[in-house]
Amino acid sequence: MAAETTLTEKMRAALRISSTSDRITEEINDCIAACKKDLQDVGVKRLNETDALIVRAITLYVKAEFGFNGNADKFHNSYESLKVHLSMSSEYNTVSETDTGTETEGAENGSMGG
């Protein structure tokens, strides 16, 4: 296993899915991309895949979409609460002068780059 776990692999583990089927991987990646787009739509500009709150938001979103443990509503409500927090936080809804823009650029195509 690589030293750095991809977001897709983190979601696969969070869902307790061991299959590496292309169809399942594609569905997970689609959910990740949809979540990033949803966060962008409410003003979240910093979508760093190593940020704990961004990873948590994506995890909650994916679990809700997959209906993990029959608790889709619970995960959806938790995601919505975190989404509101992220959208109102200046740490996530502004881009500093030192930011290169790659964080939100990569989110548009479902990848965060490098």
C-alpha cells in the first residue's frame, strides 16, 4: 500500500468496501466530485484533500449517498451541518494571496492534483 492513501481509498475504507471494482470506484469518485461541487456552490473555496474537515465532509456525503448502515438521513444531516460551518468559516470561504488556486481548480474535475 502506498504511503499516501488516496481520497478514493479513504472513502472505500469508510464504507467498509473491499472490492476494487471499476464500477464501485467510479461511483465513489462521482460522489466525491459531487460533494466538492456542492461545497463550492455554497462558497467553500479551500478544498484541500488533506484537511480533516474537508475529508470528514466528503466522508459524510459519501456515506449518505451509499446509505451506509441504513443511516443515510443521519449522515446527510451531519454533512449539511458541516457544510454550513465550512461555508461560513473564513478559513474555507476565502483564498489567501499565497494560495495558487490549485485547490479549487482540481475540485472541478474531481481531482486535487499531485
